[in-house]
Amino acid sequence: MQIVMDNTTGLDLEPYMDVAERVIIESLAFEGVRFEAEVSLLFVLDEQIRELNRDYRKIDAVTDVLSFPLLSGDESKALNESYNGDETETAIGDIVIAFGRAQEQAAQYGHSLAREIGFLTAHSVLHLLGYDHMTGDEEAEMQRRQEEILLRVGLTRDCGDCGSSPQ
């Protein structure tokens, strides 16, 4: 597995990048991904994500996270089923997190910033693997999976210090 991370905010986000990496690894394991997946994650300022949201989704507003899957859900399932142990990495997509919006939401929801970054990351990895939340049932399923992933990495809603991760 390869995780490519970048930070264009100008802030020291190393602790949050570590949280995101743990969540990506756990999300892929939880979903039973056997093939060598490559995921890229980019932390940006709110204005940068607004521009991306405008350009790619035609919504001129700040959002918390954007997911850019490179495979359909069926393609990633087929790839996983046909995996034969080779070491070829397959890029499954890109995640972009607006750090400012994540800070706002952590305060709004009353949990740590580490938990919010973890939530946004798990949510996006699920999108990269083909999950969506267009219906109530899909949303409930994604929520269940996200919470289980976060529980496995110790990022519960009342996680206190979240396993020594930053707040």
C-alpha cells in the first residue's frame, strides 16, 4: 500500500497526517482490500477546496472533504477478487480535506480535531471504494462502517486525547 500525502496549508499538520494515515490503513483493512492500493491525500485551505468544489462539482461553496475515485465500486471489487499477490499498486483515488472546515466542525460537534480528520478520511476512503450515501440505507451503511473504522483506531466521539493524538 502506498499513501501519498501533501499539505498546502502552510501549517504544521504532521500529527493530523499521521491520524489520516492510520485511518486509511484501517479503512482498507476493514474493507478487506487485498490488492496493493495507492491513495493520495491533500490538506488544503478552505478557499482551495471551494475552487475544487466549484470546478469539479459545479458547487461554488466550501466543503469539508472531496473524494475523487479512480475506480468504480465494481472495478475495485473485481480487482480485489482477482488479486493474485502481485505487488503492482493500483491508484484508487484522491482525498482532499479542508483543514479550516475540519477545525470548525470539530468545535461544532464537540469532539477532537483528530477525530474529525479521522472521520473525513474514513468517509472518503469508503467513497473511493464505491460507497455512497444517496439513500437513507446507503447513508446508514456508510455511517456504520465509518464508526467501526474510527473505533478500531481509537477515535471515538468521546476519545479524550484520542490515543495521544492532537486534539
